[in-house]
Amino acid sequence: MMNTFQYDFSELGVDGERIGRLLGCGEGYQAADFSGLILELIGNIAPVCSAKAGYSIYPVEEWKNAAKSATIHGIDFNLRDVVFSQVRKAESLALFICTAGPEPEKLCKKAMEDGDPLASYIYDIIGSEIAELASRLVLKEVRKASEISGLRVTNRYSPGYCGWDVSEQHKLFELMPGNSCGVSLNASALMNPEKSVSGLIGIGAEVSFDAYPCNLCRRTDCLYRMTQERANTT
């Protein structure tokens, strides 16, 4: 069974200043120089945004320490070192998916067709941020449901980060209802709509939450790490 949610744009908490920091303005420019444009584009997305999320919980059938994998519903998830170390004490795993919907991509494409690459780029950043914020909200939903049973949760972990191979996304989608939240997966493990996030959250009495998972990862060339560090710089 999948628990699904649809979020009003106002629930997401999209922040224009953070979008400005993610924009990573070039030399001689400050995020404030684009604040008016950013707010205008956020205003264009707000009335058409269709952010959705959902999760399903599966008990862990077996942990394989040597392989750094977890078996749920007969499927082995090869989590690799970092993710495995963070969720290995979990009794169950919540598989989640969330999406900003197709609207940010449509606006991004139209802006490019209209000869406005800057607006297109900002729409792209806003779409990614909407998907990220939706994944934070689904984490809150999983935490709230788990606390009823006296259990705790880990942070979110997605294929493609912390060494977890992006191809494992196919396994996640195997355990989710068809076209979950309107998101499909192609042969290369890319999601459609593009501004979507999938992953897992550990649930159990002995797990712990790490608020800054980038600290656990050794990769320095990761785009997610770089954009997060940029966004968190004040």
C-alpha cells in the first residue's frame, strides 16, 4: 500500500533567497541582482505546480554485511558503504517518490524557446528545489507515522548519491505501484518528470538521523554537495 500526498505550493516553502544562492551568480553579480526575476518566476510556477509524494514501507528480510545490501520483498538493494552504514540497523525501509510535476520543465523549455536562457535556468533550479522540498515533507510524513509506534527514522538516501548506483532506481520502482505520483522510469534509470526524487528512509528503534548526510560522503565532485554548500553559505 502506498501513502500518497499532494502539496499546495504554499506548503513547500520555496524561498527566493535560497534560489538566488543556488543560482551561483558569476563574478560581479550578487543573487540580489536577480531577486526580482526570481520572485517573478516563482510566481509563475506557484499556480500551476502539482507537487506530489508517496511512500510504501517494507520490512527488511535480511541484511548482508559483506555485500552491503538489504533484502526487501525478495529484492536485494546494493546500498554501498555510506548508505548501508546509515540504515543497517533499520527494521524496515520506507521507499519514497516525489515530484515537482511536469510544469517546471514546460516553463523551462518555453523560456528557452523564447530566447531567455537565464529564466530557463532559474526555472530549472526552482523545479529541482520543489522536488527537494517535497522529499523533505515526505520524510516528515514517514517520521510522524513511525513515531506512533515508538520508532525513529534515518535521513533520505537516493540512488545516484553516496555511492549508491543510480541503476538501483529500477528496483525501487519495482516495489511501487505503476506510474507512482505520475512518475515513470526509462531504461537509463532517468525519471519523467525529470524534477523527481526517489529513495529510501530507514525505520527502527536503533536507527539515528544525520541532518547533514553530505558529511558522510567522500565525493568532492558531487553536484548535490556543491549546490547544497553554496545554498547554505550566507
